Amino acid sequence: MKLIIAVVQDTDAGRLLNALMKDGHRATKLASTGGFLREGNTTFLIGTEDDKVDEVLGIIEKTCRSRTQLVTPATPLGGAPGPYASFPVEVLVGGATVFVLNVERFEKL
């Protein structure tokens, strides 16, 4: 058995949950916050059999696509704004960060 931890952007979370449920996969959805952009993320905990891991990863890959977004960097704390503070920067957002872990024991109580 495996535990898949997938961190996705909030805008992709609803589509991912629907796609997982449609294919019969169960998931626990947790609200989380990203460190870089300080925006909302959703973390999914998905328990699955070893032979279903590639199927789940395929659903995540199809549902959570990367895209670009303009972001204005935050002003540095404790000082005057730096030379880059007011210029928007294009960054890649979306997609998913996924961890696949071995599960030594699973019980449903």
C-alpha cells in the first residue's frame, strides 16, 4: 500500500477531487499555504494499492497543469523597498508536488 501526498494549487483542487472520486479513489483534502507565493494550496492524502499509483499520478498530472502568473514581490521587512519591489515578475504556478510513501500498516476503524 502507498500514501500519495499531493500539494496542488487551490484552483485545481476541485477538479482533482472530482476526477479522483469519479475513478473510485478516496482522498482526504487539507487546506495548506504555500511558502513562496504565500497563497492557498490544497494538500491531498490518497491511500492506494501499489498497482494503482500510476493511475492516480496520471489523474493528478491531467488535472493539475502548470501556468504562468504575474506576481509582485513583497517588500523586504525592516527596510525600504529594494529595486525589484514594484516590478511584477512572471512565475510558474500550478502543477503538483507529489510524494509517494510506503505504508507499513493501514487500518480502517
